[in-house]
Amino acid sequence: MGPDIRPVIDADRCDGCGRCVEVCPLDILVPAESGGPEPIGEAHCFACGQCVAVCPLEAIRHPAMKPEHFRELLPPEESTTPESFLDLLRKRRSVRRYTDEQISGETIMRLIEAAVQAPSGLNEQSWHFNVIQDPERLARVRRRIVAIYRSLIRMLDAPFSRLMLRLMIGAENLETMEEARAVIESIIEAHSSGGDRLLWGAPTLIIVHSPEEDPMGEESAHYAVADMMAMATAMGLGTCVVGFLVTVAERDGRLREYLQVPEDHDIATALVVGYPDAEYLRSVDKRMPPLTVI
Ligand SMILES: Cc1cc2nc3c(=O)[nH]c(=O)nc-3n(C[C@H](O)[C@H](O)[C@H](O)COP(=O)(O)O)c2cc1C
């Protein structure tokens, strides 16, 4: 957690409406006898900026953030409607065909800007994004993963090494591997004939990771990725999560090196991004989940 920097109240502007006190999640702001709030609560301020964001008189500033970090929001009539937002979510599909067109640095920065709007545990925002666009490095990543999957399949097929594998990764993981075997074999086969069923020929790979020391870092990073995928859809881009990469990268030092993920970081997810070479004319309803109303 960063230093305990607290909001500063401009007493001349504040009319003591109390909105900032109501939204402060940590009770940092306490109503003073004078009527205005005072930043004297006991907790460590995690600088979420909600106090500044609700003040109609611009009577609060937060020294941990610059004034330009607070943006005007679109009025409701120009903002997304629930229908258009749901439509956007329906439009997001896992895209597995991409054009060769690379996405620009500016586009990546827009995606990251969307990603970091996500909630994060204790407002740590500890997510890191590694963007890989160099075709040679992408090819190296693919080769490494395919090599590892090849040796895993060989181990699955030989009784002694299968037993060793079971001891190494546990019976449950071994069963998961068996379930994924057909897909893994299709990744290997495609690679052998010049295809790509791993990164799907996408021009950009984004690895999202966070320091192990943040116990909620990985979970927070998942929310960021969800925002990023929605933004990508809004920008006409396609994305696909690549779980098959994450599974290997979690255990393989060399792959982590290629991806430049520090040893003491957890990989939350890997995502390919590019311009889709497929057009979806309609959405597919997802199953209704088990719903318990208590
Ligand atoms: C954790 C996770 C891992 C995934 N891994 C892969 C993957 O390695 N390769 C792939 O093609 N799709 C992968 N997907 C995409 C799913 O297959 C996809 O989300 C699902 O089939 C639903 O389709 P839709 O995303 O088009 O709605 C993954 C999705 C998630 C959430």
C-alpha cells in the first residue's frame, strides 16, 4: 500500500453537505463541529478519489492525484443505455480469425485506459500489462508452448512417466490434462503444419500479471481484463483469452522469460487482440446459470 496521503478540504468552498463523508469507504472523512469534513479517520487512505468525485463545489482535492485525473462524465442522455451495453457484451466473442493488420500503440493505450477503470482490492491497481507484438517473439512463445505440450503428451502415453506426472501435478490436474488432450493435440498438429490454434494468428498478445504480494492482485486483474475485452469490442477489435498459455507459463521459467513476467508475479491471464477476420451476424444466448435467491 502507498503512503497515507489524505484529501484536503477547502473550508472556504465547503458548505458541509456531507456527501464526501457518506461515500468515503474508510471513514477517513469525519464531520467536524464546524460542519465541514475533516480527514482524521484512523484508517490508511487508499486514495480512491470518491470524495473529490462527489463534491459539487470542488471543495476537495486529493494530493495523491492530479486535478486532470478527475474527468467530467458524459450526461445520462449521451451515456450508454442498458440495452446498448448488453448488446456490446453480446457482441464480444472469442475471435479465432484475425487479419494481419497490427493494432497501434494508441489503440493499446485506449484498451489499457479501459482496463484500469476496473475495481481492485484495496484500490491497489497492482496489475501489469506486457504487450507483445514482435512476430519473432510471438513465434518463440508458440514454439515453447508446443514443445512443452508435446513432451506432456509423450509423458501421458508412457506408464512410468505418467506416474511421475501424476506425482508432480496431482491426480486432479492429470485428469484435466486428459480432458484437454484432444485440444492440445490439435494445437500441436496445427503448429506442425504451419497453423496456429494457440494464439490464433493474432498480431498482439497481452499478458496481465500482478505481484504475488498483493493477495487480491490476480482477481483484480481479471476484472481489468473483462473491461479491456468490452472496450476492444466497442473499438471493433477481437480478443480471445489463451488459457493454454497461462497454464504453461505458470510453471515454465523459460516461457515467463520470453513473456518478461517476473518470478514473483502471478499471471492472471493472457489475451490475444487484433482485427477480426470473421463477422458474427447474431449473438448466442448463454445458459441461464443456477440462480439462488435467498
Ligand atoms: C479462463 C479462460 C480460458 C480460455 N482459454 C482459451 C484458449 O486457450 N483458447 C481459446 O481458443 N479459447 C479460450 N477461451 C475462450 C472460451 O473458449 C470462450 O470464452 C467460450 O467458448 C465462450 O465463447 P465466447 O467467448 O465466444 O462467448 C478461454 C476462456 C476463458 C474464460
